[in-house]
Amino acid sequence: MAKADAIYDDLIKSLPADQGEIAALASQFYQSANIDYAIKIFQQGRKLLKNDNMFTYELINLYRFKRDKISLTDEYLNFLPQNPNFINQAENAFSNVYEGSADYDMLKTALLRRIQKDPQQTIYADLLTWQYLQQKEFDLALNQALALSRRQNDDGNSIYDLCRTFIANEAYDEAIRGYEYIISKGKTSSLYIPSKIELINTKNLKVTSGKYLPEDLLGLEKDYNDLLTEFGRNSSTAFAMQKLANLQAFKLHKLKDAQKLLEETTRLNDIRPNLLADCKLDLGDIYLLNNQPWEATLLYSQVEKDFPLLPSGRMLYSEMLKWLIIPEISPGQRDSWMC
């Protein structure tokens, strides 16, 4: 082994300053499963050719094959500033070789050091946000992304995408803060309306998941009302009217307000058929809670007739309800309700 190493070392020392010959010799060592010497040849080739960017792809593949986490990280961090489109490839490579918190902490340390040295290099900031996400440090990930967005004075598109990741991880508070940042940019932003809608949807998710405080309910109700005030009560905002009514009925116990709002919603023109059916079913439920079983049964019957392909579970309940609440009516009267 020592004799072979001596021969290999001599080969490296006698390498010509020729890119093709360097690559060919390194390939021979790689094919012989001698990864370490293939790496040494490429590193020596960089020195001979006086170009630290040579053989980057080859070295990345060798470091990844060898699972050399430190060298792989350094190689990518040197490579990415001039090749930012490869950031997803780098993230995938890190995900495949990193094995725990210690590895991600190593990446964080390397990134912070480079950011301090070159604060204008945004690729490191993007990668640091990704690192925080891998560690489930969602608050830090958002802070990092917001700092970069403010520095670039961009449209907040990256924040909008990041909020989706937060929601998928049930990090609702961070998603809410992200959407609020985009909204604060003003109505001229193309993401203003989508962010308004997603903000309310996220707050609703937070409430329905049970991860909320009592004041969150009133805040969500205000957000719905603000949305309806800003954009009007029409077929485009009917979804918000439905969600607000459900919030009022089942969380805030404002049954009369909820009933009035859903009655208004079902009278809107051009509302999507499935949404109209859902609103009628919700209104029927609220009629029951308000001790109006006749009105509830009428609505359930209308929906069964007009939307026979809707999921059947709720329909079966309404059919049973008709027979339990009003058994004394005649079959002819029941049939007339279907008209």
C-alpha cells in the first residue's frame, strides 16, 4: 500500500497543466474506486491551471459519493454565488448527506461567516432561510427572509411562497406574519388581494386546528368584515361570507348574525353552484340551532333535489331529520317541498 501511495503521489507531482489529461487520470482513479486520489488530482489540477473554479462538478460528485459533508458544503458555497440556479441542487445534496442537527449547524456557521464577509451575496441568505426550515426554526426562517426582502425591496413573492411552507408545517403564526408583510406593501402589489385572502384562510386554519386564543376569534371576524367592506358582498366574496357565518355560528355563538349573513349569501347572483349548496346546508344547520326545523328541512330538500351528486353523508342526515321532526305530514306534502 505504501509503495502504491508513493507511485500515486509521484503521478500527482508530475501532472501536466492540461485539463484533459488531468480529468482522464482522475477518471482512472475513480473507476478503480480510489476516490481520495481522484480528489487529490482534481485539487492539484486547480493549482496547475491557476483556476479554483475548475472541476467543480467532478469534485461535488466525488464529495457527495464519499459523503464528505464539510468539503461538499464548502464546494457548493464557493460555486453558488456565480451559479445561483443550482441552489435547489445544493439543497437536495445537503439533505441527502446531512444526518442531523450537527450537520445543519455546520452549514449555518459557514453561511453566517460568509454573510458577514459578503453581506450583499443574497444566495447565502436564501440558503440560510432553507437551513432554518430544515431545523423547524420557522420564526428565524421568516426573519431571515423578511430581512432579505426588505433589503431587495422586492414584491414579496419569495415570502408568499414561504408562507405556503409554513402552512404545510402548521406554523400558522409565521404564515400570518408573512402575509401581513406583503399586504403592508399596499394595494398596488399584485400579491395584495391573494395575500389578503390567504391571510384570512390561514387564520381560519389556526382557529379550526384549535391553536388559537379567544381574541383570535374576534380578530378573524374583523378580518372577514374588513374584506367584505373593501371588496363588497358579491359572488366573488361569497366564500368569505360563508366562512364568516360559520365562525359566527359555531365559534362566536352569534347565531342570528350568522343566519342573516347566510340568507344574504344564498340570494347572491352568479354564485358557484357547489358553494351555493354548501351555504344552503350551513344555513339549514343554523336554522336547526335557531329552533327553525321547518326552514331547515326545506333547505335540505332543495339541495338534495338540485345537487344529487353532492357527498351523501349530510343528505342522509337531512332525510332522517325530515321523518323524525315532522312525521305527521303526508307524503304529498313532503313531495311538494322538493319543488
